[in-house]
Amino acid sequence: MKLIHLFVVNFAIRSALESFFIGLVLMPVVGCNESQESLHELDHVVPAHWPSSLQDAAEKIEQRVTSVKASTSPPTVREELQDLIEWAPEIAADTDMSEAQWLPIYRLSETLRGHLNAGDLAVEDIEEDFSRLCELLQAAHISSTRQF
């Protein structure tokens, strides 16, 4: 009986080890072959208003600010503006810009995000800050395209 037990245990261990090593060998072959350019891509669902570049982010922010100021825009436009402001530092960080270029974008985005979330100021009251953020994004875009 002990002999049968040893045989079964030995067979089970050997099978488990074989499966493990086969998995190690096949993992690089079967694994994901596409590289990810951004952490946002891990979500697999990319919102329609996700910017494709710093320039696109600046343009979309300007469009949303204009729409929100018109007072006839649906609430989704303000939500999209909030998203774009929150995403601006992440999009900027996905480029080769220096920290000195990135920090003003981050700081201004955080200030705008705070005002938008609190609702303490109308978009018109901080329109200059939106314009400044768009200028920073456009300048960073121009700088990053000159490097290549």
C-alpha cells in the first residue's frame, strides 16, 4: 500500500512540476506582445475625449471651456473638461519633457481641478488659468516634436 501511495504522490509532484515548467516556457510565447505606451491603456476602455497628444489636449480643453461658458452645454461637457484637466499631467508625463516643464502643468492642473471639483468659481472666473494651461501644453508639444 505504501508503494502505491509513493507512486501516486511521485506522479502528482512530477506532473505539477512538468506543468509549471511548460508554463514558464510558453509564457513569453503566448504573453501579450503589444507594448503599452501609457498606464491609461491598461484600462482597455479609452473615453472618446481622451487626447491623442499634448496639442490635442490643449485643443479639447479650449473647446470645452468655450462650450461651458455658453451656458447651454450639457453637464457632460463640464465633466469632460474636468477629465481633461485631470489627465493633462499624465499625458505630459508620457512624453520626454523635463520635470521643469512638467511641474507647472501639474500645479496648474491641480489648481484648476480643485476649483472645478469645489465649484467655488465659475469657468469664466478662471478662464485665464485654462488659457495658461493650454499654452503650457502647446509649448511642451512643440518642444517634444523638435527633439525628434
